[in-house]
Amino acid sequence: MAATAKGPQKVRIDYNIDKPTYDEFIRSCGRTGFAPNIVVERLMKKYSQTGQI
């Protein structure tokens, strides 16, 4: 059997966030058309590259 390249691995993270902040984040993601996990992934990538948000 031939070896195939692995796809990107996903990691689950859990944080306690107050409900109003979470609700506003979900609403703003809906307005921009992005899924919440995509927004968080992009922010994490930007932070790891630049050290700034």
C-alpha cells in the first residue's frame, strides 16, 4: 500500500467565555460570512507569525 500525505490535523480547545461576548462573536461571524473556527484560526496564525493581534 502506498503512503499518502496526511491532511492537516485539528485540535479542540476549550475556553470559558462569558455568554454576551460569545453571542456577539457568533453574530459578527455571521455578518462577515465566516465560520467562527475560521476566524479563530486566522487570528492564531497571524499572532504566531507577527506576535501581534
